[in-house]
Amino acid sequence: MSIKQRAVKGILWSAIQNWGSQAASLIVFFILARLLDPEAFGLVALANIFLAFMQVFLDQGFAQVLIQRQELEPEHLDTAFWTNLAIGVLLTVTGFTTADLFANFFQKPQLASILQGFSLLFLITSFGNVQQALLEKKFAFKAIAIRWLVGTFIGGCVGVIMALCGFGVWSLVSQQLVLEFVGTFILWKSSDWRPGIKFSFKHFQQLFSFGINILGFNLLSFFNTRADDFLIGYFLGSVALGYYTIAYRVLGVMTQLLVNTGKQVALPAFSLLQKEPELFRKAFYTATQLTALVAFPTFLGMAALAPELVLLLFGKQWIPSIPVMQVLAFAGIFKAVTFFKGSVFIAMGKPSLTFWFGLLNAVLNVIGFVLAVRWGIIAVATAYVIRGYLVFPISQWVVSRLIQTPLLAYLRQFIVPLMSSLIMVIAILSAKKLLYGLVNSHTLLAICIGIGTLIYGTAIRLFSPELFQKLLSFIHLALSRSKSKSL
């Protein structure tokens, strides 16, 4: 099977994983948002700050190294596994013993027990990191899709049942614990590799020398993605953080659906092509262009329809989240065209670039959040978006230099999707204005989505028939692969 066929097959299963698990997760999320109050989501968001910080040190970039290296020895795998397990045990113990300190800092005593419950995730996750890396390296995304689909379903059922029984915030904690436990169990059932009782300092040094840059990038990414939660939780309180979390969660879900589907396959695919620059460039162009083709209209449409979406999916108690969601939707635009840069840097053997861009993003984010938090959650969201657009041209210039392609030629491929998306938004806003008061919000939402889809597809077909055919060809190839016996 060619690299292209393996990549398309991988993208198909990655899409099934992302769309299936996120659809199930969203359904559970919508139910829990109606059963629980904003403070419950705010408390879990505060706990996730601690969880995300500790999680940075669990993997140490070893998973990406195992995927990137073309020659792996058994000692690499054994060393990575036992290192992860030892760190998982250490982090679990640390979480139990330091939970009170973190809870006291935010003056939320109820946080302590929540943090102790979440600390079990470190131990559970440490068992599955190497297994997942090996499955990704083999393009075995079917097993990974099953892992997330089954885990999300069972975890979601547990969370909803507990919420209905009055367990409050613990329904959110239990949901995550069950999801990770079931997922790790399925990874072990799907992989034929088992760790040996070996540990090699030589191989540890080889893994760590590459992975330290990824570890540094992940640490900076923590400040990148959690500084806003930290500042909002500390200065504005858990209720405001709950409203912000709902809006940011929607952005995260949409990014997962529209961007991570391709990114998950990008690293192993790019790694195989690292010595074939022309094919590498072609693969990178295709990945970013097709992602933008779907992401641009989705995020801009989300901004236009945010009021109707929030009322339908979450209810009136979450109305303060609407303007935050509208602002964050513009972050999805730059995420769609920059999300693959990390895979490019790692596949090309330049992991240090991920660190330096992570440092730049983290510094600008923290400065922006500190300045904006006094004006509320909308200002914090705006600072996040501005930072993204400031860094975007710099990061893309570096990518263009690395893969030897002109920056302007690369950016030109996004003109048609962006123009078509803007035309679509104008049509949606016009329809909302004309139909306001004539139909209920649910009907209005359905009509606007239908109009937007029709207008966007027509615009793409008129402005760029080649791009339209490229999208149709990709869909046809993916569907044909899904029907083949190789699946």
C-alpha cells in the first residue's frame, strides 16, 4: 500500500475517531451543561489547570520520537514505557499530596478532592502512551478510533447517570476517568507489543535528547493554553471561568473535528516523506488546503450563528458565553492553517523550532491575558485571537523556508476558501435579518445552515473548479478505501 493510500486510510479512520467521539462527547456535554451549573464547569476547569501542567511531564515527547525515528530497537520501546510508568506513579502521588495547596491558592476547598480524583489519570495514561505511538506509527488508526469511540461512549454514560443521580461535579470527574481507563484497555488489546523488563540509559539519552525540545514546547503550550483559565479563575471567579470554558470547549471540539483529523496522520506521513522534499511539499499543501476548505466556513459560520447555537445546545443559562464564542471562532481560522507546522518541524528533525515558537506564543499570550483580564472574559478571548494573528506570518515564513516554498504562493491557496466563506456569512446574516421574528430560533438555525452550505459550495465551484474537483476526488478516494477489504 502506498504512502498516499495509507495516509488516506489513516485520515478516514482518524475522521471516524474524531467525528464519532466528538459527536458522542458533545451530546454528553450538552446534557451535562443543562444538568450542572456554570460553577461546576468552572471548578473542573480549575482542576484541569493543575492536571494539564502535570501531564506535560508524563510523556516527555517520547511518543513523537518513537513515531519520527525510522529505526527503532526494542530497548527504545522498553525504556520509553518504564520511564512513562515511573513518572505516572510519581505524578499521581504528587497530585494527592499537593491538592490542598492548589485548592487553598484559589480559595476553593472543594477543589482538593477533585484534584485527587483526577490524579489517577496520570497512572492510567502512562500505560497507554507507547502503545498508541506504535499504532500511529503503523497507521493503525482504526484501533485508535475504536479506543476513543468506546471510551467516550462508556465514560459519557457514566457521567450522565451520575449527574442525574445528583453527584454534581463528580459526574465530570468520573466521566474522564472512565474514558481514559477504557481507552487504555482497548489500546493494549489492539497492540501486540508488550514491554520487556529492560531499561537502557543509552536509549533513554537518545529519546530524551530529541524529546526534550518537545517537552519544552509542551510546557510552553501549557502556559499558552491555560494562562487564560488561571487568570480568569483567580481574578474573576469560577462562574466566569465556567462561561469562558463552555465557549473555549466549543472551539476545542471544532478544532479537533476539523484540524486534528488530518494532523494525527500528518506526523507519521510527513516522517515517511522527510527525504522526498517534492512529495513532502505536495502532502503539506494538500493537508492545509483541504483543512482550510472545511474549517474556514465552519468557524465563520459559528461566529454568525453563535446566539442560536448556544440557546439550542446549552440553554439560556449560558447566554454570557455567546460573545466569547464569537470572538474565539476567529481563532479557528489561524489554527486551521498553522496546526500542521508542529508536525513539519518534528518530521524534518527540527523539534527545537516547536520550542521557540511555543516560547513566543506563551510570552505573548501571558502578556495579553494579564492586560486584558481586568476587562472580563471577552477581552481575554480577544487577546488570544490577536496573539494568533501576530505570530501567524512569522511561523509560516519559517515553514516556507524549511520546505523551500514561497510564502505568498502558499498563502494564495487560502484566498478562494476565505472569499467563499465571507460570501456565505453575508448570506447567513441577511437571512437572519429577513427571517427574524417570522420563525423560531431552531427553524432559523436550520434554514441558515442550509443557505450557508449551498452558497459556500456554489462559490467554491464558481471561483475554483479545480479546487472543487480536488475536494470531490479526495472524498471519493476516502470512500473507496473505506469499502475495500484492506480495512
